Amino acid sequence: MNATRIIPIVAMVLTLGTFGTAQYLSLDTTLTISSPTTFDSVRIGQYGVLIADDSIAVLGNMRIEPGGIVTHLTRLVAGLRLKVGGTLEVKSGGAIDVSGKGLLGGQPAIGGGRGETYNESDSIVAGATGSDNTGGGGSYGGRGGQGGQGGTSNEPYGLLEDVRHLGSGGGANRYFWGGPGGGLIVIQTNNCIVDGIIRANGGEGSGGFDNSGGGSGGGIRMQVGSLSGAGSIEAIGGAAYSWDYGGCGGGGRIAIFYDTMSIPVENISVRGGTGGIIASAGTIYLKDNAQPSGSVIISNSNIDCPLYTPWKSALATFQILTLRSRARLQTSAYDNAAFDEVYIESNSTLLLDTSTAVQTPVVHITGATLTTQVDRSFPVGTDLRLDGGGTINVQNNSTLSVGVFDTTNVHAGTVNITEGSRLDIASNTATIGAGVTLVKDGMFGANDSLTSLTILNGGVLTHSTRLLAGLRLNVLDTLDIKLGGSIDASGKGLLGGHNTTYLGGPGETYNANDSIIAGASGSETRCAGGSYGGRGADASTVVVSNTPYGYLEEPRHLGSGGGGNRYFLGGNGGGRVRISAGECIMDGAVRANGGNGSGGFDPSGGGSGGAILLNVGAFSGTGVIEAIGGAGNAYTYYSGSGGG
């Protein structure tokens, strides 16, 4: 029987070979492992730093004490490979940390230097670019920020379920290095307790008076029996140097395969970098070993970034896709993943781009946005739910098909059916509930009609700004607008004048041929109101309204915009509403009022009222119908109000 060999390490750098006896490593200084090494058990003490430049196997347990660190050297393509037969425990204050250990940031050069990245063949190539002044951020799972004065990011790479790459380096400027990418951690263990931190964050760009790009987050792959603890797991993008012009690094990738997992999902982060031009989030893939498919989480930790995370996976099926905390995900042509459920939450956005084949049979939107440029079908009404002031955009001549459209599934938010697109409702009836706005620029079904429509207190039906065709509504039986409900196209007409010059700008109107031309005039300090059926107020003998237009028996135009001053917009005209209904019960309101002039210390003109045409069989109720001119900004008497 072999005796256990205890190795207290005091050497700064030591290469360990194969020992005939079992080894217990107790480390309180720095040790570099440069060849495959097996230990019986490992303890990394308060001052211990284990640099693993080759694979490490631990037959028993491995414990990283507070202050202890396990890492790898910079640009180690294979990354940190750690296999623990028993329990891997990272105590609070302990760390497995390969931050800034990935691909190199760009080297300073005239015109900027390029960071390193991977191409489609996994060869290391030039990536994020720089300029004399700024560098772009590196990309991996998320897209890096672009440099504010030159410098672009590289393309994201790798697969969300196959985490095996280092993070990319940021672009350099003429004087300072770009930040390196995060490293790579590969862990296999029976039991993992994380009360400290496991991280592969991107490095911050360096600099002084110029701004270099941050490196992207790196990669973390964990294959565990159980995963628990209150610590954190991170592959965060690196900050750009300086707060304004440098591009930050995109988030990295984390994939965890587990039997049981109790660590809070909120403690796993792949957000993009902050501190410059911010970057998009990376990807988190969670796979229960007992299940045939895994789930994906993308979260940008409430950092508002306009960049999208691209979908990159070779898998066909997933359980749940969750977007939260201002994440943005874009699926494109040839993406064909199928999700059992999709949750879009907390100001996040899912963009289903043209020609995507991604399948989303169940989608719940809470305070977030779904934009689809392809047909979507939800035959079971509650399979599509809108809550919390979220938004659904139906674009690109596509069709949104739902079983029902009422208070059982559309609870609060905006549904925007763009021009050329359709909302098909199997029941052919709709109820617009409290807190719901339906923007109808497209059609209701193939015939653009509903059997019945009810608008409840707090519900709104409208069209988008400056839609020349206006709102076209054909209800075969009953249109019922409840008290507090409305069809409201106020301020949706022709545009008010804006500050195109120091002297202000005119609002829009129509000429005798129905072409849109300059109308109510504006100046540095005076602005006229827009005219339609009634004449808008002039602001002086030279700052005058447009000529009224159209016919009283044929209201088919948008209202005219008011004049704008040097700083503030004139009010838009009212929109256009055409209603055809077998019966109309009007206890709410139909409005196409002009928009008020905006401003503060200088006046701007109000927009004119718009157009309303009703063609109904029976008409009853105690509601109101309005096409009122908008008020001029009231700071002085030099602003004109819009005509009715």
C-alpha cells in the first residue's frame, strides 16, 4: 500500500511530473503546472496561486480557500482543464480566475492595432480594429462595442453549447494596447460548491488620453453532478479605457451540464462591458443531464446596449429561451432552433429576422419587446401573452395569427401591426383591454375586417405617425367603445416644423394635388398653427398658417403640422380615422386632435385637427368625437394654435 505524499509548496515555479505515490497538494505560494498532473487532493491556501498550463486531475477533493487563486497563463488556447473526482469547493474570497488571459489585444500602432480573434476554422486571426484615437471591443458570445472615433469589433464566434474558445482582444489606438480577452475554464467534477467566484472576464483596454477597446468575455464549461453555493460565475466583457469613445468587450459564453443545480441563476453573468461604448451580452446554456435538451439565458444586467447578440448553435431543440435585463437577441436566416417556451422580460428584445426558421410556439412577453419579420402562429390563445407594458411589432409584410385577442392573453402593452402586415384572429373578434394599445397600420385578416370589436376603459386603437392611409376599421357587426376606451389618432398626422435652420422650420401640409409640401411657417421666435378644415392662427403678418384644404363631405387627409422655432418642434397634425360598422356604440371617444406645440422659452405652433369619417348602421352612446386643433406653446402670445 502506497503512503500518501504531502507536498507543501514553497517554490515559485515548479514543474511536476508523475509520482508513484498519491499526492496531497497544500499550496500557499505560486506554483505553475506545465505538464499533465494528478493529485490525490488539493488545497489552495490564502496566498496560494496555482497556474495550470496543462491538465490537472484530482482524485479526491479540491478546496480553494479565501484568497486562493487558480488560473492559467495568457493565451493558453487549451485553457484551464480541471477534473475533480470528489468535491470542488471555491470558498468565499477564493477564485478560479482567468480574466484577461485570452487572446491578445491590439498592439499600439499608427492608425491603430488589431486584437486577436478566431476565424471559422478556429485559426487565430486579426480581429477588432483600432484607429489613432479609439479601439473597437472584442466579440465572442456578444458583440463588442464600436470605437467612437474609428475602430470596429470582430464577428462573434463559437457555439453556445460548445464552449471551447478564448475571448477576443480589443482594438488598440496609436499609443495604448487593447484589452485581452477572457480565458477558458473547463471543469469536470462530481460536486461543485461555489461560494467564491469562477470567472473568465475580458481585460480592460489600457490608455490615457486616447481610448482602446476592451477584450471580450471568455469561456466557461462545467460538467458537474451537483452545482450549489451563493457565489458567482462570470464571463463578462471588458471595459474600454475611458468612459466615452472606446468600444467595450462583448460577453463571453458559459455552458453548464448538471444533475442538480441550486446556485441562483442570477449569479451567472455574461453581460457586455461598460465604461465606454457598451457591448451586448454573451450566452448561458444550462443542460440538465437527465433531459434531452437544455435552456438558454441571455441577460445584459440592465445595461442598455443597442447591439444584438447573434444566435449561434448547432442544436435543433431547446426547452426554454429566456431574455432578461435588457438583453437583445437576433435570429437570422438559416437559424432553425425550436424552443418549447420563450420568455422575454425586463426591457429585453427578441428580433426574429427575415427568413428565420426559429420555432416559438409559446411566447410570454413581460415589459419587453418581440419584433417578428416572419409569420408567427399561436392557435392556443394563451400561448402568446403580453404583460407589463411590453411590445409586439409585426413587420415585413408578415402575419401574426392568434386564437384570441382579448384580456386573457393581451394584458398590457402595445401591439404594432405595420403597414403591409396582418393580425389574423381565429375568433374574428377582438377586445382591447385596459393598458393595451393596438397600432393598426396593416390589416385584420385577409379581408381587413372583424366581426366585432370592443374597446374597454383604458384601451386604445390608433395608427402610427404620418400614415397617409390612416386607420381603416371595418367591423361587420358591433363596434363597442366603452367609457374610457378610445380610437385616438391625435398627433398622428403630418409633421410639425423642426429646427432645420436657425430661423425655424415650416410644418407639413397638402397642396391642391394632395402632395405634401411646406405649410405653416416658423421663425426664430414666432410660429403659426396648422390649418385643415379651420384656419390655424398666424403668428405675424409674415409668419402665417397654410391654406385650409380638402372637402367637408370627404375627410380623407391628415391634419397639418404647426410651425417650429429654432429649438422646438411644432405640433403634428391630427391623424385620419375611417370607421365602417354595422352598429357603433360610442360611450368612449374617437379623436383625431392636433398635437400641441412643444417648447419652453420660445413658442411653436399647434397642429391642426385631423379627419374622422364614420359609416355606420345604428349609432348610439354618450361619448365624444373630436378633431380639435392643437394649442400653440403658451410661453408667449407669438405661437399660433391649429385649426380644427
